Amino acid sequence: MEKYFLIALVILSLVALAGCASQSVVMNDTKTYDITKDICSLDIDINAADFVIEQGEEFSVESNLKNLSVSEEDGVLKIVEKTKFARNYNSAFLRLCIPDDMTFENASIKTGASKLTAESFSANALELKTGAGRVEFEYLEASENVNIKGGAGEIFVKDGNLNNLTLDLGVGELNMTAKLLGESELKFGVGESDLTLIGSRDDYNLDITSGVGKITVDDANSAFFANSTNGESHVRIKGGVGSTNITFQE
């Protein structure tokens, strides 16, 4: 009897989840949230939506997500989506406008299956955690430290200036062009990655440990790459299963 009860419970749970998945998370109208000018930090946690960060004259937030919480406390702008379980995210969007010259003291951005696109984004300290979506920055800057943890999605940084970068990829793909400063530690996963370091070879001290995949430096196998011992930027690289290509751009 207990066995059949458990089977029935599982079936009811699956039906309930299927119902949740079919429900749309979007409203019919777009909501605009009023934001003060006294914002110094950012805390964002969303599941899945077309998420755009753009430049403008002042802060503003627009979205059609039903269960979105936008709040301000002690100079921190907090944007959190409270939807649980998988649902229908068709046409869901979130738009954050920040002032042109804005540099956040601290910024934490967590995305699930979202597609995040950003123009210029700057913070003293940045934490970026991605899931199965796509993240693309035209320009990314972190003056103190930056921590990027990738999932199964894609991360693109077209230009950047990053100090003390900690990168940990899952099964996703990385395509980054940036100047790395200080002490950086990069751990690659399953996907294929391209890393273009802004500067010359002499600017970097590379410490490379290959995994199952292949790592090349300027199209040569990393095993034959002579590390620069005088570079001010120390970059420790640990390869994964996928292939990683490292080049320099002066």
C-alpha cells in the first residue's frame, strides 16, 4: 500500500511541476522601478530572461517579470527574481540602466539561463556567477578583484581590464580579451576557450598546468612555451578537458 502511495505522490509532483513549467512568468505590461541616485553597489540574482545592462543619464530598472523584487538598502541596489521551478520565460526581459561614469564599489551578478548583454561595466570588486545562459560584455573592468564562476553557458568579454581575476569554468565556453593585472588564477573546464591577453609576453608570468585537453600559447603547445619570469602580472592556468588557446595583443 505504501508503495502505491509513493508512486501516486511522485506522479502528482511531476504533474504539478509540468503545470508550473507551462505558466508564464511575464506580465502583460512593463513595470518601471524608481531608483535613487545614491547607489554604490549592486546585487542581482535572476533565473532566466533577456537581461540588458546599458548606459544612460541615471539609474532605472524596467522589466515584465512578475516575481521581481527591486529594493535599495544602504546604497545597495538589489534585484532578485523570486520565481521557483522551471517556467515559461518567453519574452521575459530585464533592463538595467546605469549612469555613464558609474563604478560600483561591489557588484554581484548571478544569472541562470539568462542572456546577459552589457555595454561598459565597471566595479572595484565583482562577482559573476553564470548558469546555462550567455553572458557578453563589450567592456569589463574590475580594479580590485573579480571572481567569475561559469556553468554550462558562454562567457564573452570583448575588452577588459581585470585585477586579480579568479576564473572557474564548468562545461561552458570562454572567449575573453582583457588585460590581466596582479595575481590571477584561471581554471578551465570542459568547453573550448580562447584567451587574448592584452600586452606583450614580457608583461606576463604564465604558470600553466595542462589537463586532459590541449593548451596552446600563440598556437604553440604550452609544453614548449618558455614562461616569462619578469612579467608583473602572474597568471596561473589549469587546463581542463577542452582546448584552450592563449594569445597576446599589444
